[in-house]
Amino acid sequence: MSKLRRQWQLLMLLIAIHLAHADTTTTAREESDPDSETGQFFTRLYKRNLRQMMELRNASAEPCADFYAHACGNFSQLAKAEDQDEALPPFLYNMQDRMQFFQTQHGNFETLPGKLLAQLYSECKMRSRSQHVGSLHQISATHWERMLEQLPFLTVHEEVLSSWPFLRHQWQRRQLDEQLNWIQLAAQLAAHGLPTLLHIYFAEQTIYLAPMQELPCPSLRGFKLSMSEVLTDRHPQVAHIVAHEMRVLCRGMRGELPLTNSLTRRNQSTPSPGQEQLQLDDNTMDYLQNFFGLLNFTERQLAGARKLPLNVERITQAWQVLRQTEPRIVYNYVMWQARQHLEYEDCYQLATEFERLLHAEYWQWHVLAPQLRRDVAMAMYQLHTTRFQQRRRTTLNRRDWYGLLLPGSVEHPELQVARLLQAHAQHYLNITELTMQYNQVQFRPGSFYGNLLQLRRVQLRHSFESPYVDEDDVNQSAYFLRKFLHFVLLSLHRPMYHYYATEGLQLWHQSRLLQDTDGYYTALDCLERQTQQLYDAEVAPIYRPLSSHEVANVFHFYRSFQASLRDYKFWLHGERFVFAEQFVLQYFGLDEHRVLFYAVAQQLCNRQDEILAAQINRGYMNLPEFQAAFKCDPDAFMNPPAKCMLNRCE
């Protein structure tokens, strides 16, 4: 037996030496070949993140005294690093990884929707550069001038609109009532995915009419500042007059101002709030005819679709205000909204606005194939979601009679996430259907705004033929499809522990399986007693009193972290290369038991405040796993004599 043990130890030693040699060889290969995909996507970034995890810590602060101060103590120094390669990336939500991958890979997209999105992104970046760097002999065009040049329905009025916004005497003198129509303009913008006065959107064969929930209405000063570019050479009083008129209009549409007597009399004949029939006047009829005409709906499609007006009273009131307002003022307001919406300061917004097209490109795996095979990625994701799905099925299925009578038939050994993802992607990310829909888009080179609205128009039109998908509903396969693609990009940039610090923890937070009223009140009582017994403003500030809202956050964080920690341990048990992972972690002075505590805490370092510090410290100090990982002394602040076992309340 001892001989077998010696042979096993020798084997482990040889593996460790081989890994050390391989690490050195890979590092040398990175230096000699900067384009090495392995070095780019795994080795260098993996080591960099672990190194930053260590540098972010304040070694002088004891983890068992104040873990948040220890884990995040050097954040301010790293956040101000001059070298961008050494600056601390924002860990929260994995947004940076997705953005960087999109930026570096958009030129390699192969599907038609992907190429359209890539071209639009390139034009957006070109437009951003031209705003800041103009020719020595030519001043760069302003945002307003580019809009007039690139949007066809504005180009025809370019000469007139160059002096926008309009005062009453300008409108009357130039007889603009005969040229500029606010109803037509608002319908054109709405049909191109830019609602201004009425929100019309679609699900499969269904038309929804709703008031503008977030109708913009800044202060007078806000209106003036937003129009400063187009009013540079005009009298300061013009900005005040136009801003006041638009503010009165938007406040009236939002219901913040009382209706006039004439409007009140008209309102007596309008339908009650519960009535689902919307009475259409001439203005709304013209608006709808223009809107649906631009989307090329057939009469049969319109007749067969369900029409669902939402909040009829609000819609009616808003359009009554429009009817009683000068067309000039409404036109000014619609143009102001279009100008505000189309500023597009961050080009990465395209990746989120057209996420379906981006995910369809990723699902074809053209840009991911050099780094990771799809079947391998799906197997990895299947492994990571198994524990969550087991708990979710067990808890939810036993709440109904079928689960109580036949528990074995509803609790399968594992949920086939891969099969669900493939089935949903085949339907929702069907590249043949998307290509057919977006094949009609014809981009004009150098016309970012025109091309953007073209793509929005097709996306809006396509939604009429697509089922509604709530990607944030944890019960839907679309949720897992989105998380799967995010997970794939994350796995290319971050080590596995970071998955559990972001996606895994978030998955449990949104599962609704951790809500427990009795558990919350138990936690409230226990944490209050901890505060009364141990709080000292100077000696032990981490035991400060907590509000009821903070207690709820601590309670939910504690239970979510424990569920995520169970997932992490489950992954470790099934990981064939866990020894290699341990070897790398030990090189940085970490181990698999401590790394998750750091990863989760350091997500919140870029929001240093006492609320998040309390959430981390009060959650961790009551975890038996924390005491086991950090071996805190009995008198340490992070090791209270009486623990609040917040997960023992079910």
C-alpha cells in the first residue's frame, strides 16, 4: 500500500513539474507569438485576473477583521492605473468581456444580419471619430446636420429645417403648415423604431397601442442645454420661448397639467379607463394610416391581428392635448425627441439593441470556433446549471398535485439544457428566417442614422411575425439561451470562479426560490441581537445597526451565495482538471475554498459604500464555510460567537 502511495505521489510531482514547464513554455510562446489564440484567450487573461485579484487586496487588513476592507483595499489605486492593460476591469455583470469580444470580432461576422450589424457599428465608430477629429480646412458636420443629410424624410425639408426650432412668426411667414406635418413626421419616426407620441409595438399577430410611458420632459434649463447646438447664433430668448412651449406640451401629455374647459367637455364622451375601445379622431387616424402604410402591412394582416389598446384614458388625454396645441409646437417637440434619441453616444448600444441579430451570429459559431467548440461549451453550461435545475424542479414541482402524487416522473436525473437551447435557437435564432427578413435592407455607405432607422424598421416589422419572448424570465428557455452565450464569452476571458461570482450568483438571485418570509424575520431578529451585543463605533464598526432593507439584502445575499457555493463545489467534484486549477491557484496564494469569497466581494469594489460592505461582511461572518476557509480566531470580528444561520429557516 505504501508503495502504491509513493507511486501516486511521484505521479503528482511529475504532473506538477510538467504543468510548471508548460506554463513557462506558454508564456514564452506568448512573448514570441502575440497572436497565439491560447495565450490570448486563456493563459494571459487567466493569470492577469488572478494577479489583479491579489493586487486588489489590502494585505495589511486582516480578512477576519473586515473582509470587505481586506478584499477591496487597493481598488482606488488600481482603478487609477495609467497603463490601461494594468487598470482594473469592471467585474460587474461581465459587460466588458462581451463588449471587447464584439469590438474585436465584428469584422469576422459571416451571417447577413451579423454583417449588417457590423457595418452599422463601423459607421457609428467612424461618426464618433469625425465628431472629435475634423479636417484642418473643414469643420466637422454637427449631429443635427448629419441627421438632415442622412434621414430621407428630413432631407426633403433640409433647407427649411436648417433654421429649426421654429417661432410662431417664422412658421406663419414661411407658411410651414403646408410643408411640415407633425402627424406624418411622428408616424415616420415611429415606423422606424423611434416612438415619439404614441408607443405601438407588436408580438405575434398582435398590435399593442400604449401611451409613451417615459415621455421625456426635462426642466426648462434641460431643454435649453439640449438645443444649444442648433441655437448657437440665435437670440437667447428663442431658447426660452421654445423650451417653455415644449415643456407645457409634454407636461400636458403626461397628465401633470389640468385640461382646459374645452378639453374637459370633450373628455366627457371619451371611454372609461376600463373600456378597451379607443375612439379615433382625425389626427390619430392619419397617424395610424401613415404608420402602418410605412410598414407595408396588408389589409388582411391588419384585419386578422388582435388590437390591444393599453391605458385608453392616458392615450385619449395625450391626444386631446395634441389636438389643442399649435402644430408648430408639436413639430418642434417631435424633432427635439428625434434629435435626442439619435445621439447614440455609446456605439456598443447597437449590440444590446439588436441582441437577437448578434446572438444569431454567435449561435452559428463562426467567430467562436477558433477558441471553443459549441458542443463543448454546451456540455460545460449543462454542468453548471444542473444543480440549480435540480433544486428548482424539486421545489416548484411539489407545489402542485401532480408533483405530490408522482414526484419521480417530474424529477428527471438532469434537465437537458442543451436540447432546450438548440430547440429555442432553431426557432428564435433561425438564420434562414432572419436572412429572409433582413435581406430587404439596403444600407447607404456613410449614412449611419439612415441605416440605423432602416434596421430598426425591419426589426419592428419582424416582431409582428415573432412570438413574444421575455429573456429575463428564468422559467423560459430564452433566459438560458442568453445566459449560455454570455457564459461562453465569459469563459473565454475569465477563469471559472468568475462565472459563479456573476452569472451563478445572479441565477440564484432571480430564481425566487430563496424568498422566505419567516427566514427574513428570523434574520432580522438575529442580526439585531448581533448588533446589540457586539457593535462598537470605534472598535467593531462592522456590527453597525442595519435597516430592514439592508437586512433583506443580507438575507437574500447569504442564501444566494450558499446556493452558488454549492454549485461551485459540485463543479469542483466533477472537474477532471481540478488538480491543475489548484496548482495555479496555489501559485498565487489562493485555494479553491477561498477564491469564490474574493471573486464575489470584488464585484462590488467599484461601489465602495457601507451598504455593500455590510452585505458582504454580515453575510460572510455568519457562513460556516467562511470560517472554515479563512480559519478565523474565536475572538475575530468576522467570527461572532453566535452565528445567524440564515439558511436554516425553511
